[in-house]
Amino acid sequence: MTSSPPGISYGYHIVPLALAWDLGARNWTDDMRRRFANDPANLLAVQGKANQDKGDSEPADWMPPNHAFWCQYAVQFAAVLRGYALPVDDRSAVVLREAASTCPAG
């Protein structure tokens, strides 16, 4: 992706496409990969810098800089993995649990 002007939003994948590939999407049909790439549950509008900083990282290696967003990010990341039967490694599972613990009770 090229550099974006400040304030411009781009769609990015909560679960990056390359990470999904490594986790098992390489075994999917082309239709399933297209569905995953265009699934609104896996897309989020963000400013270009956040998307560039994240790259293809998993939660163990990158979390949103805004800690107030950690709850939503963790819940959404886990839901996408679950929805596509993709695994989570132990390191990322720990980070996702910690981030989910920031969610409001109730």
C-alpha cells in the first residue's frame, strides 16, 4: 500500500490476508478467499499509518495504539478467526485474552 494523506481512511483487514493464508486460507477455494477478503466483519476503516504499522501482524506482535480500542479489536479478531475456523497461536491467544479483559462488564 502506498502512503496516504493524513486523515484519509482506508479499509483494512482485522485478520490480515497474509496471516489468514498462513493460518490455513491457502487451503480454501478461491470463492472462500474472496468472501474472507470482502467480509465486512473483517474490515475496518482506519487511517493509513495505523494500517501500515500493523502490516500482516498477529495480535502477539501488534495491537492498536489506542488502548480504548483493544476490547473491540480482540473480540472482532477472535470472531473472524472463529467464523472461518482459523486457529490462534498461544502468544496471540494470551494477548487477545488480556485485551478482552478490558471490555466493560455486563
